[in-house]
Amino acid sequence: MDLDKDAQKLVWGAAVPLQIYLDESEITTLTPPPPFLVLGPRLGYLPLLIPLLKPHFNSSLPPGVDTIWFDYKGLPLKWYIPIGVLFDLLCAEPERPWNLTVHFRGYPSEILTPCEGEDSIKWSFINSLKEAAYIINGNCKNVMNMSQSDQVELWKCVGKAALEGYCRISSKLKLGTTMEEYIARIQSSLMQPTQGISDADNVGPSRAGRIPVRLYVRCIEEDLDDLTDATAINSWDQISYLNQPIEIRNNEGTYLTLHDALKVLLPDVFMDESSIDEQMSNMLLEDVPQQYTESDSQGGELEKVSSMGNNTVAFTSDRQSPQCSPSKSRVKLIRIQGIEPRLDLPLSWVISNLLNPEFYLHICVYLEVSPSQVERR
């Protein structure tokens, strides 16, 4: 248990060193302003750094209304993806400090959804939390019934990376905050009769052990000696995205490993176990439990949540197939919270310690493909 707490503290305290430059076209002074150096919380979001950035660059900006956004090597960065996930996904070889460009003008609305400041980020977070609650519990009533003060306090804890305060508030949502709690809830639910969506606090057997996953897949050239030579991402179309629930155990009741989960999420890639990078295959357990698949966790629509007050929430499980040919790919590396984890880790431990605050597990996968496949994209 102490080890679990230590792991959670490390995740919540982790940060990406950022070196942020003002876009050259927006500099109005003879001498360009120096870059802004800051530690970006891995669990945080880039727009939350604006109150620190604005005073630093304010004297160099042209007149006009601020429409702030960031880019990395020309790629506009999606503001609702956590800083740590962006870093893991876009830096094949971790770049420290991570060099970003901030723009105060010319918002690329054809690429990025509008961001109206911190409120947009907060409500994006709350909506993700509702979706996660629905996947885990079969309903999101506990999230939707949160008091205004608890919502404010929970969001403040996320912004300040205050783990203890976050756990205190999030425990009211009854989603489980530790592996022991999570598994205890699953075992308890198996002894109860099937519950309807209208039941606020209980987890029906059909949903016991479900976790929400956001998977990001990037293809890089095979046989690269140095990952810094990987072709840079210049369009979000080059990133494949999967948003779907997954079980933490199979039909036989065996708890799954991270490797088993990836076999469910990327069945075409893991169809032939030889597709796993040789170094990674050395990490696998010799006796891997049989994978478990379920019809409604393979990319179909999830049920619509029944009307609760004046709110009706609908969730879908989104799947965008890898742009490269999965059958001709192999896994180069996997990153979760900046870690390249062993694939034989129990999935229950991974979700207990490496979840983001909105209760999603974000996984970044790099697939090796032929250089011609990368060039065609």
C-alpha cells in the first residue's frame, strides 16, 4: 500500500521542463524577449500556464485581442490533452527542456476547438470525468450530483497537483482511488444482483472491472538507431486515437496484465506475438493469460445515459484505426506517465497508480513501420 501511495505521489508531482518562445511574427520589440522557463505539471494543461506567460511576453505583443495557443515544431497543440501525454506522444526521444512556441494571435480554429480560458479546460475535464464514471459505474450520477463547492475544490486540486485534497473529494464519487478499493468494489459487485442505470452508487456485474482508456498511436520509421531522427508529426491526422473501455480481467476471472490490455486494444498489431519489439518481448511473462474481448468494447457506441435532471449525457467509444498498416507494424515503445512500463505489470496496478485525475488511463504507443509508409502519410 505504501508503495502504491509513493507511486501516486510521484505521478502527481511529475513535471515536464518547458522552454516557451514567443512566435517571431508577434514580436514587436527590437530585441526578442527571452524564452519563458517553467515546469509544466504532467497532469496539467498548457492554457493553465497563461497567467504566468502573459506578463513575461506582454511588452513584446502587438495590439489586439488575445487568442492564445501553443505549437511544437509547427503542430498546433490540443489544449485538452494533458501536458504529459503531449510530451510522451510528440517527443520520440524526450527533449529537455521541451521547446514550445506560444501564440497570442491567429488562433487556428480549423485545427483546434475553441478554448475560452480556464473554464473551457475545467468543463472538458468534468465531461471526461462523467464519461469515466459511466464506464466504471454504469452511470455518472455521482459526478453530476457533485456540489458546486466540491467541483471547484476538485478542480483546484488538479490545478495545484494536490493529491491529498483530490483524493478526499474524488472519494465521494465512489470510483475507487486505490487498487485495493477498486478490486474490493469488483468482488463486492459480483455478489449483488444486476443493477439498473438508475442505481446511483452501485456497480452492476456487467460493468465490474471496466476502466476507461485513451490510446494514442504514432508510427515511426523502423530500424532507427536514434529516436531523435524520427519524422516529426506535422498533422493530427498522423496520430491514431482510440477511446474505449476495457476489462481488467478475462472470462476465467484472471486479472489481466498491461500486455493483455494492449492485445485487446490493438488486436491487429498483437495478432502475431513476434510483432513485439525484441527488447519488449523479454519483459513478458512466460505464461500470459488468455485475452478477453467484449462486443461493446470494440468500438461500438456506448449506451446513452438516462436523463438526470435537466442533463442528458451521451458517450461514444471512438476508434480511429492506425494510419499505418497494423499487420505490418510492430511495437517500438509504450509510454504511460513518462514511463516505459514492463508489459507484465498487472493492469490493476497500472490503473491504480497511473490514471490521470479524470480517471482515464492515457497510453502512448509507437509503432515501427517501413519508411515508405511514414512518407506516404
